[in-house]
Amino acid sequence: MEERYCQSCGMPMGETEELYGTEADGSRSSDYCSYCYQNGAFTSECTMEEMIDVCIPPMLEANSDMKEETAREMMQNWFPSLKRWNEQAL
């Protein structure tokens, strides 16, 4: 099965439903994690840059040899392709 990533923060969501957010009707969102999306709405209104700032500490914790500048650059290159941020560019 292809790895699914949250289309807001880029977090790997895995095969179980526990990390998936929810739609307004209570069904699971196929695009967003539970940290970013609940009850059919984003849990925080933020810019892509603000989301990157939030995501850097967990990325560095998971990759202890990575430098903050490298993590930021990776996210700045990848996040515009994620659904939440790609739609803002339209």
C-alpha cells in the first residue's frame, strides 16, 4: 500500500485510521491527519510558513542528525505540493 501523508502537515498517516482526521459527518478524512483536521475543518488557521515552523521540531526529533535549515528547506520545497497549500496558490 502506498504511504499516505497528511495534505496539510506532511505527517505519514500509516494504514490504520487512528491518525486520520474527521469530516463534518464523522467519517474519516482521506487527506488530513487528526492534528490538522477535525469535524470537517482545519484545527488551526495558519499560513504554510507557520505550519512549517510547527513541523520542524518533530522532524528534528525524528531525524536527530538533520539540521533545522535542511528540514526547513525540505518542507519549503514539498509543502506547496500538498493539497491544503497547493489550493491556496490557485
